Amino acid sequence: MQKNEVYKTLETRPKTLDDIMIENNKATQTLVVIKAGTTVYPGETLVTNDGGKTFYPAYKEEYIFTKEDYLLGNEVVHEMYVYEARESNPPADSILDNTKWKNKGKFVVNGSLITTFPISATNEDEMVHVGVSVNCKLVSENMKNINDSVRVAGYPNICMI
């Protein structure tokens, strides 16, 4: 669907999938798990660990060196690796201390949500059957849940420009 120039410049409308996904080379229809109390948005980056049967939102918070109020089990990204807090309130600047944080491996994004509207899970986790692109180009500046680690983690199949 082509948009006219007036529609493109409206500041009040939310970003649509064609504002975010500029190229879709390969897609599948599969289950996406949305955690209770969260919302996923068009183009949201996803990750699968079971060969594409189930996807989860890939967004992770960037580690902040001065922050001390992480909870047990919180996951963060630091220098392209995912770390999980082994205790509540680990000391600031302790991410490389393996008694405080568990390195869960390289941060990899391998999917992008194909939907035209946000999907929310209110009281309990939701499993929705939707389209997922596994090879595409995304405009990261138009995405809702994005940070530098997410932007770099998808290359080469999920390219974010």
C-alpha cells in the first residue's frame, strides 16, 4: 500500500510495519511468546532457540556500570553478550565477576515480528501465531524497542540500518 506524502509526515500516528521493515526476504508463520505485562511492536526483534518453532522478544536492557539495583535473574547485554544477575543488587561495575553475573553467551537476534499493530499480554504470558521474518532489513530509528546491542546483534540475516 502506497502512502501519500501527507500521511507520511503525520506525527501523531504510530510507526507501521512498512516504516520499519524495508525488505523481507524470508518469513515464516510461528508462535511468539509475549510475557505478561509487556507489549511487542511491528518489526520487534525476536530470538528463537528451538529452530524457529517458538520466538521470544529479543530486546534486552544495556548494562549500566553505575547501576546497583538489578534483581536476581535480570538479564542485560554487555559488549554483545547476555549476562544474568546471580544475586539481587550486585555491586556497580561487576559485570565481569562470574560470581555476580552469569555469561549466557553471545546476543543473537534471528527474527523480526511481522504485524501491523502492537500486541499486549496483560495478566499472563500469551502465545500468538504470527508472521516472523527471518531475513530482512529494518530501519532501527523507527523501531520501538531498540538499543545499540539489539541493532548489531542481528547481522547478517536481520540487518538494521
